[in-house]
Amino acid sequence: MEKERFTIPIGPQHPALKEPGHFRFTVEGEIVTGAAVRLGYAHRGIEKLAEAQNWVQNLYLFERICGICSHIHATAYCLGVEKLAGVEAPPRAQAIRTLVAELERIHSHLLWLGVAAHEAGFDTLFMFSWRDRETIMDVLEALTGNRVNYSANVLGGVKWDVGTEQAQAIRRGLDFLQERTAHYLDVVTTDAGFLGRTRGIGVMSRQQAELLGVVGPTARASNVLRDVRLEAPYAAYVDFPAEVILAEAGDLEARFVVRIKELMESYRLIHLILDNLPPGELTTRMPRRVKAGETVSRVEAPRGELFYFIKSNGTDTPERIRARTPTICNMTSVVKLAVGHQLADVPMLLAGIDPCFSCNDR
């Protein structure tokens, strides 16, 4: 008897989705035979709005593209505008930018760990990881005064310095989180119930990952060495190089392992920066008008490569700014990998790329 085929729509308004996205899955029984995605429901017109604001105002606009990775958006924007203006931020400012970027990566990865665990039905891991995430949120608040949009960057440098007392608070927070992260790594690689939802699920080979153009931890979990911090070092990554974490399995378990090990690498980098923070000024003079030209800036956001194209016409407002976020690069893999899996695996496959609809739609 021929199996009956159904098409199941999920979103854009759906109790299982916290953000608007529209997915259509064709199923035969419980097996997905076709998948499609439609994005763009959270479009806010940020890139068009940027053309009517000056260079300084746009810094705060682009920082608000995303509440989870706001600092890296501001950093990508600042690096691009500074390159056009022929200005280089002082070494101490570049080190602080890198420090806050790694603190933000910790925040983002711990938030993702909780969300992904929740999708797997592992609410204990969700609650513990989000409890521990408050440690880094407190550190960011003490350092910058904000928990969401940190506003650490200014064109030509940073606003805030890192004093001895703040450095000690950061170290105490990292010591606590290092112990907790080791525990989480043990949990995601040994818990039988959790491994049933992740091991061997959503396997993406290295060849597939390269063909689909995935970025960030999703690519590195398939043994693709793709990390802007290593390929094109920016800010202080020239002086404080990051070690790339790779895995070969390419399944959901590998994506968990890579992100959790990246937490350990972020702890190491932050300790290294705090121990060798260069002296000097926090800002340098920035012209009000940026000379005509165009440039690109690339940075490694928590989810992967973040790419900015910036064009100036020589005035105090940009002619065009275009941001390409990592979610659009990784979303294709969800549609591709869902085919052949059970419908119940789809939420975990989606969570596995750590999607950000807010970043993607802008």
C-alpha cells in the first residue's frame, strides 16, 4: 500500500517557534521527504534607515540588529568605517574589543546550549546552563553597564577601560564557568537520553559542508577549518591568536562538542588578554566625514562569519551598508539535512545551527 504524503506547515506564528520563520515539511509517515524555508518576517529596514543617519548614529543602529551578538555587529561596522577613514584604533582599544567579543561568545554559546537542550527535552541542562550564563551577563554589565547592547565600541576605539578590580571579577567568573563547562561537556557526550537525540543525527560530511557554504561552529563540527579569527585576523587576534576547534563526526553531537570546547578556548583567550593588556589610549581622533570609497569587513560572530559591505560618498552619511549574517549561510543545511530524518528530529536540526532570525532579517 502506498504511503500517504502530507505537507506540514510550521510558522511563521507557531507555539514551537520563538521567532518568525515559515517551514514546510513534506512527510510520508514520520519521515521527512521534502523541506522548504521562507524567511524575512522580522524585516525592519535597518540597511535603508542607515542611509539617512550619520556614521556615529549608525553604530548604535547596527548594534541593535541582534541582542545576542550586538557587540560583534558594532565591531564589524567600526572596523569597516575606520578602514575607509584611514584610522586605526589604539592597541588597548583593540584588545578590549576582542575581550568583549569573547565574553559575548560565551554568553551566546551558553544561551544556545540551553535552547538546544530544551528542544531535546533536556530541561535540566537548559535551566543549569542559563543559570550559569548569568555569571557572564553580570560580568558584561559590570564592565559596560549593559546586559544586552553593551555599547562598548565607538568609532576609533572603545568607551570603557578594564581596571584591576574588573579584571579580577572577570577571572573569578571564568574560573567558575570553566568548571561548569567541563561538566556540560561530560553530560552531552555521556547522557544516554541526550545522545539518542544527537549522535548520528543530521550528519553533514566535510564535502557537504563546503558545498553548502556553512560557516562557524556548524562548519567546524564537520571538520571544515573556517574561522575568520584565524584566516583574516582583526582587532587583537593578531596578537592573541585563537585556536580553532574541529570535530569530524559532523552530527548534532559534534556541534554541541565544538561549541562547548569553544567556551574553553574563549576562557583561555580572555585570561591571555587580561594578563597582557597593552597600555595606552582608548580612542583616536575620527573625522566627521569619511572619504569616498568602499570596503568590506569580516569578523567571526558566535554563529560564524559576519560580513559588512560599506560604501561612502564622502559625506557624513553612508551611501550603502550591507550586512550578511551567518544564519542565512547555515539555514540551507537544515532544509537539506531534514530530508530522510524523522519529523521529531527537525527542531533539533534547526537548533543545531543556532539560528538568529533577527540577525538574518534585519
